Amino acid sequence: MKPNPILKKLGFSNDDRLVIIHTDDIGMCHASIQAYSELVDYGLISSGATMVPCSWFPQVAKFSRQHPNIDMGVHLTLTSEWDNYRWSPLSTSQIDTGMIDVEGYFYRTSEETQLNGNPAAIQIELQTQLERAMSAGINVTHLDTHMNTVGHPKFVNSYIQLAVKYRLPFLFPRQDEAGFRRLGMDAEIASIAATFVNYLEEQGIPLVDHVAGLDLDKPKNRLDQAKQAMSELPVGITHFIIHPSIETPELLAITPDWQSRVADYKTFKDEKLRQYITDIGIHIIGYKTLKSLL
């Protein structure tokens, strides 16, 4: 791939390394909102995205209205993965849309949604989530996707059309066909994805180059993991995913990976990490910066 043209538009060189430190799952539980609030104040994270169908979304909307300059996107959600805490589509309760399992919630896995989901119904649900966030007073900076469920030939066109319609940057890694194959896509999907990249760049839509993050199954030595991951960031723009939450009984009741989420919260409030990122010459940006290019 040629260097990302966005680098020079932002005043950087083709050899610079930029990162969007992105907080996923905001509003999935209350603990995620408090963690995000504290991390915004600390200033190391640069972006986040909320799960609009989840129970604590109204609190996210309130926080966003009170802090209109924060970088808040919509974490488009089509799955509900936990055992004891679930959520459902906003746009429908009809089983025949293929979005809803026998218990009345989103399917637990991306594969089930991708197999059963009706593309027209999915398109309506994605737009409903974005419009709910906007009507709640959130100055939406970008779109991304929970568990990458929209990354499927049945749904990806709706995802892209939604971002283009509302003139929003969105998470879609800037790769050629070989790059998408290395990410695990089969030949057909990789070819489609590469075609989309070419089209989007012709339209002047800013794209990130890479997606990285910290695994949720490795809670120990989180600071060392974060330093290692930052040191390995390639040239270009990387969307770097973390899942911070404070430790609460609610969080422990919801998810078995709570230790990693709490570790993310503590790690990205650590001055050692901030200094390390500065020392190795990584530049932190947010999606608001990319949105300004539109």
C-alpha cells in the first residue's frame, strides 16, 4: 500500500506513527462510564464509542451533553454476548428479521447474526442506533463495530453507506487484498474489502491503516503489554482498542474478563505509559481530527 494520504493532510510525514487510543463498550455497564470519565480527564485516551442498545446508554448521553467536546462514536451493536446480562435491537422485536435469538435478544455471536440477519433489517437497526445517539445529544465523531459483526459481505455495504450518508469517519482498515487476507478474510471478502478501500480513498474519506489492541484474556502485566504493543505500532494510523472499567459488583457479575478491563483502566491512568509513548515518538490523535477533514 502507498502511504496514507491523511498523514500529510494532518501535517505528519509518511514515516510517522499515529495512534487513536480507543475505549470500546462505553455504556455496556456503569463501570465503563466511570472509567471513561476518569480517563478523559487524565488525557491519554483519545476516543471512545458507546453501545446504544445497552441499559446505561442514557448515562453516556448525559455525560456527552455535559462534555460536548469529547470524542464519542457509536459502537454499532448487533450481538449480545454475555450470559446474565443481555440487550436487544432498538428497531424491532420481530424474530423474522434474523437479529433476535429464541430468548428475545441479539444473538451471542457474530457468526449467528451473519448467518441469520436480514440485510435490510440490519441496515435499519444500524441507522436507528446512530440516530438514537444523535437525538440524545451526542456529537458523534465516528462509527465502529462491536465484535466486527458488520464485517461481512451481507452488512458491510450498509455500514459504509451509513458513514458516508452522515459524513462520519468509520473503522475500516486501509489494506489491499493481500493485507485483508493476512487479517483472516477469505479471498472473496478480501477482494470486496480492497475495492471498498479504493473507492473510499477516491472520495477523500479518511481511513486508519491498522487495528490493534490489548487481549481481554491477559490481565497480568498490563502496563508491559501496553508498552510492547505501542513499541510495535507500524507506520501510519492505528486504531488501538482497550476496554477499561472500574471494578464494581456489576462488572464482576457481567463478564469473566473483568480483570483485564480493570487493568486497562489502571494502565491508561499510569504516567509511566504516557511518558513511554512520548519517548518513542508516537503521536496520539482522535476521530475528531479525522472528522475535521470531511
